[in-house]
Amino acid sequence: MAVTIAVETPLQDDVRALVERLNDHLLPLSPLEFQFKMTVEQMADSETTLFVARDESGKAVGMGALKQHGPELGEVKRMYTVPEVRGQRVGRQLLERIVDLARQRNLPIVMLETGTGDGMAEAHRLYTRYGFMPRGPFLDYPDSEWSAFFEMPIKVEQDA
């Protein structure tokens, strides 16, 4: 499937609908206190860059964001693709854009928190195949059976 991926505002109806679908997907997978969701309003802050994947008809079919925590850390947030496009590398393309942006910003590392269990197996595969490695909690995330943490050092291109 051919998709286009661009930086967009989360304050659009179709992006709000994607966030709602993601939240619905996550709801049965872990207790609410271990679901660290960003609202679309939080995603619209200046530290967060949202990428939206759209199909040939312009329908939003996926999203992922980079939240920058100072000059040292980028965090992958709100990764989601609709079930109809899973297995078509849309998630990987979104992740590539997020990591490329982290590299452009000279962030030395990108981390993420995601859920555990069967409902998250595809996400874990995506992250590990891309080069993310398991790690312990970071920032203010609690250590719990409901969260898995990953990191990937970013190699910054040196100017010739």
C-alpha cells in the first residue's frame, strides 16, 4: 500500500478518531493507571511532532509522534496503525520518520514505553526488528508488569 507520511496537527477530526481507536485498542490490555496516553491537546505542544500516514484516498491510517525531552532524549509516542493496514509496513515507515527526526535534532537516544501481553506482540516485534533494545523504566514511568521499555541509540551523521 502506498501511503504518504507528513507532519500534521493532531487537532483534526480524523486524527482525533485515530487517537480514539488507539485508546479503544489499549483499554482492555492493562489497568488505566498503567496507560500513559497523550491527549490530542498534549500532542499539539511544541515538544511533540506528530506524523500521520494517509492512504491514496487521503484517509488517516496511522500515526506516531516524537516527543522531545530536552537535548538528550526523544520518546516515541502514540504509535498506531489501523488494523486494515497492519502488515503493510506503515508502522515501520512511521518509525523511520520519527527516528530520522530524532537524528536531525541530534538526539543521542530514543526511548519508548509500551504495553505488554499478547495485544502488544506486533509492536514489540516492530521495535526490536528496527533496532530498539529492551531497557528499564525511564523518566517518571513506574516499573510494572504492564509496561515494556525500549531504547535505541541514534548515530548522528558527522559533517564531512
